[in-house]
Amino acid sequence: MYKKVSTDMNFAAREKEVLKFWQENDIIRKSFHARDNAAETFTFFDGPPTANGRPHIGHVETRAIKDLIPRFHTMKGKNVLRKAGWDTHGLPVELEVEKKLGLDGKPQIEAYGIEPFIQECKQSVWKYLHEWEDMSNRVGYWVDMEDPYVTYHDNYIESVWWSLKTIADKGLIYKGHKIVPYCPRCGTALSSHEVAQGYKAVKEYSAFAKFKVKNAETLTYILAWTTTPWTLPSNVALCVNANEEYCEFEWGSARNIMASALVSSVFSKEDQEQIRVLRTFKGAELEYTEYEPLFPMQDAPKEKAWYVVCDDYVTLTDGTGVVHIAPAFGEDDARVGRKYNLPFVQLVDTQGQFVEGTPWAGTFVKNADEPIMADLKERGLLLKKALYEHEYPHCWRCDTPLLYYARPTWFIKMTAVKDDLVANNRSVNWYPDNIKEGRMGNFLENVVDWGLSRERYWGTPLPIWQCEDGHMHVIGSKQELYDMAIGDVNLPELHRPYIDQVVIKCPHCGKPMHRVKEVIDCWYDSGSMPFAQWHYPFENKEKFESRFPANFISEAIDQTRGWFYTLLAISTLIFGRAPFENCVVLGHVQDKDGRKMSKHLGNVVDPNTVLEKQGADAIRWFFYSSSAPWLPCRFHEDALNEGQRKFMSTLWNTYAFFILYADIDQFDPKDHDLSKVDLTLMDKWILSRLNSLIKEVDEDLTAYRIPESARALNDFVDELSNWYVRRGRERFWGKGMAGDKEAAFTTLYHVLETLSRLIAPYVPFMAESIYQNLVKSVQEDAPESVHLCDFPVADESRIDKNMEEQMDALIDVVQLGRACRNLANMKVRQPAANLYVTGASFGAEYAALAEDELNVKHVELVEDASAFTGYKLKPQMRTLGPKYGKLLGKISKALLEQDGNKVVKGFQMGESLVLDIEGTEVVLGKDDVLTESMQKTGFMAQSEGSVTVALDTNLTPELIAEGYAREVISKLQTMRKDHGLDVTDRIHVCWQGSEKLAPALNAHSEMIKSSVLALSFEQAAASENAYAQEWDINGEKATLAITKA
């Protein structure tokens, strides 16, 4: 009927059997289509990874979270879209191909040939496809990989073109010659969201340069500070804040000018003693003051240069309050340059190297810092250099330091839709909520125009054509391209170099138009997936409109300025709304010590190794239960094992326990109706807890409260195993299948069957294993897989909150009772007379459970525990010291004189303790007083919150005798197990022992026989074929022998 269940913890091996079952029976596809006709839909957008790099443990985390929610909503009866996607364009791919081909930079790519290069790129994006598919499959990440969207497919590109034409028609695409973040290695500009992902903390030297004032009566220098000394040869102006105070002072053999407030931070204390301030004045007085250039130029600029200008962007946060201006290398510099009509001096080429005609020709700019500062020092024009640590942007793919460089670039005017972006962001439910106004909100408040174009090769071609008269036309579809083309068009695909060869007729002047050379930011590709995955608007209009916006997306936190932003930006531009309703942001996966995983540190975790050893469910459960998803999580084997042990193993052992006895008794759930059996208090309680759990998990997952739902499941499984099943094991041992035994089997079956569906979104492999053996093996008409079942629905009629509260109180009392036994060194098998309880409330049925569990004859609820325990009171120095320092000694003495029980009870009721100390009223709350339990003779007491439990430790001869008997039962049970007896085997018992044991064991012989399934219990020597062992029975020697009946 049921397959035997192994209690080993080799979950990984069982998962492979489940994978085989899913594959052989096409369960994944069936799950996708089981709800095709559902009235309600749920849409999930899958952020596309790039398959030219291997997946890491962080990708397992994202897949775990991204699988949980769609599974849940599928089981809730919704038609859930789970379409996979691949991000295939851009620098990440090009750099891998360069490495493979041994190329270094754009000149070598063009020498190799653009056509073979992009074909290599196309092959490269699938390099690790099978590893991604295998990892996703192994983790249980169910998305449709047979029909994914691929960003390099022509249909996808055509939809992207349509979107760009739509944006251009709104007048929001323009070409500008702006200072842009530029990667000299990759030879292209980057967007602000790409820059945001590449900041690194760096230590490098900053320079305090001395600019000699022209025509000054006395030698005078203006002191300026820069963190990029390599830009000093391109200096054309110095900038000050017109409204801040500056000073002129004598130091050494010259006069110097800088901001007054920063003198003390630039000069040492010794140097400051030699400074004589001559005058102070506002920065505005310096405007148009001329100075001599630090470096002479071969060709003097046409525009006036080398004078002081004013602008509010100069602050006194650090430096000297004087900023050097090089309009070719900074946004603010360029803006100030336009304001004052300063010359534009570009001494650096597109590879980030100084141009011919400079002393540093061919040197990468960052490598020129030291020789430039050395030159200034030699000429007496360097005040000092100082090591400076700051965040500097690097290329997000090749790690090269970026330059802020003037380049002609195509932009999308995001600043024009800033208010819409902010409003749409606020319409999203972010998890955590602080992302909305924090990381994402701040980014949007400072949004800049999107640098769209990339001077590269492998990407969606920018669909802009221009003629020699400067007219521009944006192509929005293949058909439009064919209609406007001059001559025949034979395009194998919509990529470079093929698309570059298509010439169209200018609709304005009729002249030939050629495509601009750039491709677009690959982040625009991925941000277009809501519509481009459907080839919208060219087809699937109804599909797109019914699946937009998405109900749910989730990726790592760095995507707030990556995919999350581009999704929001494009949707705002085209559709005027947010493209997703709920976004769960994920923290990064760290190592055991909280460090970022990296090859350099040698702490990278191979997901395949962990999957092979611990299995997918253990990893999934870790990510659901360890912490809030948006917090960094420390991933290590010990943490995995702990979650596996506490939740998975506990549930598995409970299931194995049921199968063991259900198979023995041939329990068939079809023959037993839960609504007709006579349920006990424990049955009713566990069913109430189960249905409360269903409600809680349903509500939590609906609201994306993932760790809360996991904790609720974990707590329930603990109560099921360690309270319900442990308290009721003997109910499964009786003969037949009626009465209490039927209620136990029927209840536990119902709970486990329901749990198999409840846990299915979390641990899909274990849920399937349990379901197949527990349900499908005995119910042929049941759904083929647990993942084709409905999510459980709570039966409100079975929920009794009062019952649950009483049982919670009882469990708390039992835990305190166990603590009392431990402190009193009294074994659980030794009966005690009484247990007294204050501060808890439950009925007689519950008290009976406590009596049985704690092995006490009587549990009594009392109002006052003073007869059993007391409290010693001491002042809490941390809170009282600062307030009553000199009075602490007297307060301490006064507390010793108080009635501890009365004071503690008052604190529990929210009251304060008022003392009169030498005429000073001292008011003490519970946080001001340390309480130490004082045990009274004959009792052991423990407290937690308002509950106190006191165990009567006095033992009568009758109690001691019963203690002997219960100890013998325990030893006999151990012998049964060690001897390999089946749980149903009957035995005969012979025993020999001390005179003290005889009356005790004879008096309780029936209890002993019943407990160990013994047909006889005789005081006699063991037979030759008996299994015998000598034991210590509470200090008395005894020999016990068993034989199978």
C-alpha cells in the first residue's frame, strides 16, 4: 500500500528520483497549462540573465524566490505566466568574445571584422546555456525554457525599434555633445544606471596645486585642490563660491589665497603658526582674477582662459574652496565653461591616453598622475599631495576606471518625465518599502537623461538614419525599413554590419540617409521585455495587454538602478505607468563571515556542489527562512544543515512515523471520514492550528511576507512532531482501527496530506515525495502531482482560537516544568506529586495533558506563588546609576526589605515601585530592578513573563516505586529496539534485582506489560535464548531479559 520510508537525511538522492518523475511524466509542462482556462491571471516577469557566464549561488537565491510566488499563485488556481528570457547583447558578451579571440579593443575588432565578430558573439551567449538550464531544473525553478524570449532575435529587436520610434515621436530622443561617463577600454559611453553599479572605494593621491596670480605686486598663489591630477594640463579656469569667505595670507615667501574655513584642514598646526592672515573677503571679489597656466599650450585657445570664475557648486566640504576647471572632463566643469565661454581643451584621446604634443603622450591618464605632480613639485607649483580615499566609478563589465569625457551621444530625455517616473515608482509595492523613497526614489529625484547609444558592435542597432542635410528619421519596424529603402534589401538579421548597409530615402529632402553607427544600451533591451517578448505591437496584442503590468518581479538589490529602473523608465515613456505592481528586492549572498563572495578571497560557493550534497529544498528553505529577502544573508553549510534538521528532517520523520504504522494497520484514508470520527482535544487542537496555519501562510505569501510564512510553517511542524505526535504515539499502537486509534490515524493523515500541498511552493521535491506515497499511492483519482493540486483552503469551522491560546499556555507551562525538573535533577520518569501554576489559564483537560507530559499527579492553577517561590531584588545599575548615583546603596538596601513576590506581581501588572529614600521619592519600573528567583525548600520554581511554575520535589515511597517501574519500561523499550524487534512484536520479560525493586515492580507489573507489549513479566532468571542486560534503575541494580513471544 505505502512504500517504506527511510529516515536517513539523504534528501539530495530522493530529489533526483523526483526530477526523474517530473521529466518522465511531463509535470512541468502540465503545470504551465493546467490553469489555461482560469478566470484569474498572475503575471511574473523573469529578469533575463546572460548565459555566457556560469551561474553562482546568488542566482540560486533569485531562482528560489522567483519560483515560490508563481508556484503559490498557480496552486491558488490562477493562470500564471512564467516565461523565461535571455539577455544576449552588450559589453558582457563582447568582452568575453574579445578574450576568446585574443583581441584587445575596438581597432583590433574592426581589423578582425565586424561580421565574424558578431557571429562569435551570437554563439558565445549560449556558452553556458546547459549549465543554466541544468541549475534551474535542479533547483526546481519552473519557467518556460522551451519558448523563451531572446533579446537578439529579430522580432525582439523590431519591438525595441517600435518603442524607440514612439519615444522619438514624442520629441524625447536627441543627440548631444555632453560630458558622459566613458570607458576608454571599451571605447563607449555608459548610462547613469550602469555607472551606479560600478563604484569602488579607491585610494589615490590628490593634488594641492599653486596657481600664480598674474600682475600681482607681491608673489601670490591661488591654492586649488583636485582628485584627478591628470586633468590639470587641461585647466582653463579656477572656480570659487561667490558667497563664501576667502582669505589672503602670508606663509613662507609668498601670499596665498583659499577659503578661510579650510586653512586648518590643509595646513598642519606647525605651519598654521607661521601663517599671517592679511585680509578676508567674499569669493565674488576674485572673479576674473587672472593667473598663469600651470602648463603652457602649443596652440593658445581662441577663447579667453586662465581666470577665476564663480559658481554655487563649489562647497567647503573639503579641499581649498577653489576648484580647477577643465571643461572636457566634468559635467560641472562643462556647464561653468559654457557659462563663461571658456575654451574646450581636450588633451586625451578616446583610449584614455594623452595625445601627441604633450609630455605624457601615449600614457593612460591615471598613470600620468605621479609624473604630473612630480613636474609641478619641481617647479614649485605643488603645495602638497595627499592620499585620498573615495568612491570612483569603474566600468561595470571590464573594471576600467571611467573618465568623464565629452562625446557625441544619443540621449533619451528622462528629465522631461521625471515627475511621472517618481509618481509611477510610488505606485509600486516595494519589499522593503524603504526602497520606494530611498534607493530608487533618490535615484529618480536626481534622474539624468539616458545616454542610449554605445559605440560598439553587438547590440540592438540604433534605428536612426541621417542625411547629409542633417535630417533624422527613426525606423520603427522592418516593414517601414523595406518601404523606405533605396534598392533591394536582403537582411539576414537586424544586426551590424548588415543593417549598416541599408540606405533609405530621406522623407524631408529625398537624399540618401545612412544609419548612425551606434548600437543601444543593452539595458534598454532587458527593460523592453514586457512588450518585446510578445513581439508587440506587431502581434500578440491581446496577450500583452492582459499580461501588463506584471504582478510580481524580483531580483538583487543592484537592479534598482539596473533592470528595475529600465523597466520603469521605458514603461513610463511609452505607457505612462509602472510595469510591475510588486517587487521583492534581494540582498546579496555572503560567506559565513559576512564577506562578499569572490574568487580573490577563495570563498565562492559552487551551487552544483551544494545541490549535490544538501539538495535543492535545503537551499530553498534557507533562503526563505534565514532572514528577510532584502537583507544580506550568510550562506554556509552549517546554516543549511540547521534549517534542514529543524524543518525538513522533523517533518520527514513525522511522515515516516505515520507511514510505518499506517502500513502495519493497512490504513486506507478512503475508508475513514474525518468529520465522523470522535476527535480528542489534541486532534481538535492540531486541526485548529493547521487551519490557522493555512490562513496565515496564504495571507503572508499574498502579501510577500516570505520569512514570516516560513517561520509559521517551521513552528507548526515543531508542534506537530514534538507535541501532537510525541504526546500521542501510543494511540497508534492499539489493535484494530476504531475509536481513539482511528481518530489519531485520520487526523494525522489529514494534516500530512494538507501539509504536502502547503509546503509545495517552498520545498517542491520533498512535497512531491510525500504526496506520491501518502496520497497518490492510495487515491488513484488524485491529481498526478502535488504541483497540479490546489493550495489548501482553511476550514474556518475547525479554527478555535481559544483552544489554541489555552494549548499555547499549556506548552509554556510544560517547558517551565521541564526546566524545574532539570534544575532539581529529577528524571522525567520519576513521578512528582504536584505542580503549581500562576499567571496561566487553561481547563482541566489541558491540565491533564500537563500531568501526563510532566509525570506529575496533579497540576493546580493558583493565584499566588509566594508559598513556593520568592524573589531577591537588586537595583539595575545601568538605568539607576546615572539618576541616583549617591543613593544606590540605600536603594539596594530598601529593595532587600521589599516583598519580592508582591513587587514582581506589580511589575507584571504594569505598576511601579515607589520608595522614599531620605525624603527623595524614587520611582522604579521593572527595567530598573533585577529579580533573582529564590527557591523554597521542597519546591523548584521557574518563571517566564507573568507565568510561574513550581514543582513539588518531595517524593513519597509510592512515587519512588512508580519511578522504578517507569525506568524499567524505558530500559525495556531500549532493549526491544537494540534487539531489532518490530514495533508490533510481543515479548516475555524476566527480571532480577534488589529487594527495593521487587515490591515496586510487582505492584506495577500490569503497567509495565502494557507499555512494552509483554505477555508476561516474571521475577526469574533469564533463559539461555533470552536477550539480557544489566541496568542501573535509579541507583538499584537490575538484570532485564526479553524473548520474542
